[in-house]
Amino acid sequence: MDLGSINWLAVVVSVMAAMVIGYIWYSPAVFYKPWLAGIGKSWENRPTSPMASLFVFTILSALVEAVALAFVLKAMNATSAGLGAMSGFMIWLGFVAPTNLVNKLYAGHGWKVWMIEAGDHLIYLLVAGAILGGWH
């Protein structure tokens, strides 16, 4: 794992993409309200705990994910946007979607919450895979 082999600008752009995708995906006009209902909360009792710490951990998580994805794409020799996006899809299909599904079903959140949460991760991994795979 050579940290010098990573395109750090592409990683930063991938993290920014994660934030933009999440902001749109979980906006009240898109999936935030159905997601809240799916986890048994209403608009009035939505999570509002320290937003600064939520954003810090969200950014750190996106950073870790982007760096790990960059290493995986390098190991797979995914050197184009298309190969990066396909690799992101396969990572989502093989690791993210199934583990997230099990977690959601055991938590009693059901298919709708899984589709919302897994959909966000799918879009992000496709976009980040394309960015990291295609940017040299």
C-alpha cells in the first residue's frame, strides 16, 4: 500500500462527490422523509444530535472509502472511468448491498430503507469508481 501511488486530488473530489450525492439523496424532497418513516421516526423527532460531529464522521468515512477504493482499483488495474465504475458496482453488489441488506432486515427496517441506503452507496461507488479509475 503505497500512499504515494494514490491520486489524492481524485480522492478529494470523490469525497466531495459523496457529500453532494448524500445531500441530494437525503434531501427532504427526495428520500429523507421516506427514510425517516422507514426507520420509525417522524419529521418532528428526526435525528438532530450534534450535526458537526455527524458531518465530520461522514467526511472521514467517505475519505476512508475513497482511499480504499483507490487501492482496490489500482490492484484491479481499473484504469478508465468505465472500468472504475464497473468495479465500484461490483464492490457494491458483492460487499455493500448484501451486508447492508442483512443489517436493515435484522433491524426491522425492511426493504424500503435498504433500497434508499443501498441506492445512495451504489450511486457513490459508481461515481467515485469513475473518478478514481479515470483520473490519471
